[in-house]
Amino acid sequence: MPTSLSPAWDIEKENILEPDEFITEIRIPATEINTRSTFLKTRIRGAWNFALASAAVRSTSNNGVCQDARVALGGVAPLPLRVNKAERALIGKKITSDILQQAADLATSGAEPLTMNRYKVDLTGALVKKAVQAVV
């Protein structure tokens, strides 16, 4: 998966099967003990509307210390965007308000919003903080 905000392939064709291809199975691994996840989105209208921004967070904790974390954002790039910097800020640490803020800041660092959607930076940071808090 690309690490930049630009897709490395044609996003309109990446999920199209060829005529001789078909899906034979989908595997979903079992969740580890002490693993929690959440998905939050902010939208203008109902739950069926596209998200202005979203955050998905999964965390495995042991005795209050984050052992593993995954943070992904939606509605802020052409594709869902995984933010490894925010994950690294969480792993191996007891989650405090300072760590929450650091993860939120790292999740939005380097953002290059357009003139009319600069509000998404703060919105996304707030979603990340809320989502991390929900899973630790």
C-alpha cells in the first residue's frame, strides 16, 4: 500500500476482477485477547452520508500499556490512509492525555488541506483522540 496521499495505482480499477478471476474465500483472523477497535466518522447529515472525516483504531493493551495499535483515516485522502507515526506514538506506552494529543498531532502532521477544507485537520485530530480513548 502506498505511504503517500497519492494512489500508486488506478483507484477506479484496483478492485475490478478480470473475466477469468473470482474470489474463492475471505479470511478474517481471530482477534487477540485484550484487543478492541472502533470506527468513528463525522458527517453532515445521517449515518448513510459520506464522512467528512473518519478514524478507525485498533489497539491491544496489557495492564494499561498499548502493545499494538493500528490507526487509519478516511475522508482525508483519495484512499484510506494508515498513519504509522500515530501508531508508533501509542505502542509501548500507557495512554495519557499527552499521548492522545501526540497521536492526534502525528496523525495530521504533514496534512496539506485545500483552502475550503482546512477544518478537516482539527476534525481528524479530534476523531483520532476520541477513537484511541475508546479502545484503550
